[in-house]
Amino acid sequence: MTTVPVLIVAGFLGAGKTTLLNHLLRNRAGLRIGVVVNDFGAVNIDAMLVAGQVDGTVALGNGCMCCTVDDDGLEATFAALTTPRAALDLIVVEASGLAEPRNLVRMVAASTHPRIEYGGLVYLVDAANYEATRERHPQIDQHVALADMIVMNKVDLAQESSVDAVRDRLRERNATAPIVATSDSAIDVGLLLDADEKPVDDKAPRQLGLDELLLAEDLGDEDGHAEHCGHLHHDYQSVSVTESAPMNPRALAAFLEQPPAGVFRIKGFVWFDVVGHRQKYVLHTVGNYVTVHAQRWEKDEPRRTELVVIGVGIDEEQVRRVLLEARADGEVDKQAMLSLTRYLR
């Protein structure tokens, strides 16, 4: 069964949350995105883009959807957005006005809905006004510590020395989450999930997608030169590791639960040469949140481990060294598998 990751976007007023939502809708790389907000006003949706609206849900021409909910309506909204008919690739929840980030993370991570999967907490801070925000809202330190990814936004409005100071302060509060410096909240969708471009038949009559129409608004002159194209950042990293030797479950679990600094996602499958546990263990992590699925190996499929580590500012040598050291050294006790099987879904 295909699951839909739920990404939580949080940050105090003015940090750039709505700008991030609009950026994802502009630059969605063929993805179908569901956006959950308190009201439609701030999200840039024009009436001409709307294919239909029912019970607080706007269906957009590109297959994306936008919903308005109150604090008690999230579970029902998730159920509606994860139906096979909706066929969404990602659900983004703007935390402002809904709940504290910690409460939202707990609710999504603990959800028993079979089509829901926690996609991470992306926390935005205003780099130009960070210290002033901390003085007014000291709880920001707790939020930063909880984040799976920190977006240090509006770096173009701050001096370089101030940006460095903010980065150091953020790293004090959160030792491992990737810190992405942005202008206009422009993060690469490839950090959030795999974005495979989907071909479009331009010869067939169709309604323009939201991303196409919003991007058209950004074209500044009649020659088609864009004045503003989202300031896309392509600074994320992807480290692939293949290992033919079986892995030590305890060592691997430690790596997944406390990944190296800068790691946002880990995905792939693992081989454990342990009696009763020789299935193919497919895993996915966001921050230190781990999910594991066990399935059969294909006929004649070689037993091996293949992992992809994704993030920003990753020490590739450290990743490869830790995974090399996580190989099983001799026979592994069956009890060691509990460190991984406790994450089975």
C-alpha cells in the first residue's frame, strides 16, 4: 500500500511559511500536493485556477488540493486526502493557527491511518530578525530542537556575520538537522521526497496547472524574461551506499536514530543474516523518525544492503565510514533484531 508523507511546516509569524507553500506549488516537479491551511486567503490561489470546491476543499487544475480545517478536523482531512482517487504525493500542513508543532508531530507520527506517514517537521526562522523573535517568543528554542529540517530564511536581508551567528545559535539548539539558508523560502523539493518529472501532453486540451499559471505571473516582460523564478537552491546532497555483507541491526539502528549532521532522509533496504529475519527490510527515515517494512526478496535477487542518505552539508566520508562499521562481525544474536523490528509497520 502506498503511503503519503505528511510534512509539517512551522515557524513564527513572518518567517515565510506561506511563501514556502506557494514555492512548493510553483516548483512541484510533477508532484500532486495537498496543502492544509486555516484559510485560503494567504495561499496564492486565483478563482480561475479552481476546478471545484466542496466542503472547504479546493481542487486545483494540476491535481493538487488545498483544504481549510480547524484544530479538530485534521484526521478527517488526512483520510480524505489519502484516498486512492486523490493520488497525492505529499501533504503539507501549515502549523500556524492549528497547533503547537510538537502536538502535530505526535499526532502524525502516532497515526494508525495506513496511508499516512510522517514526512518531517520543517521549521522556518527569520534570519534577519531571529534574536528579536527569540526575545518575544523564547519557546522558539524548543521548536528548533524538535525540527527535522531548519530553513534559515531571509538571508538576503541580513548581514553575513549575522547569518553566521544565527546558524551557530541554531546548531547549538539542534545538533543534527540540516540547516538550509534561503531567500523567499525556496527549498528544493528533492529534499522532501523523490520528485520524478511527469510528462505532460501539450497537444491535448487541458487546464493549465497551478504551477504553470503561478510561474507565468513571475515573467516580468514581454520577452519572457523572468524577474522572479523562486531562487531555486540545488544544494542538497545524496549519498548512495551498497554493501554485500550483512548488517548489524544494533549498529544500523543507532545510525538511523541519530544520523550524522545534515541528514534529513534515509531510504533503501537492508539485509540481516539472522535466523528468522532474513527478509528484505525496507526502511525510511525522516530526522530520527524510523519506519521499517519487511517483505520477500525477489527470486534470484542478490542479498545486499542499498541505502540513500539525503540532506544538506553531509559529511560523505563519515556516512560511508559509519555504515562500513555497521556491518555484522560474525554471527548476530536474534535479540539484536529488536532494535529494528520495533519500528515495523
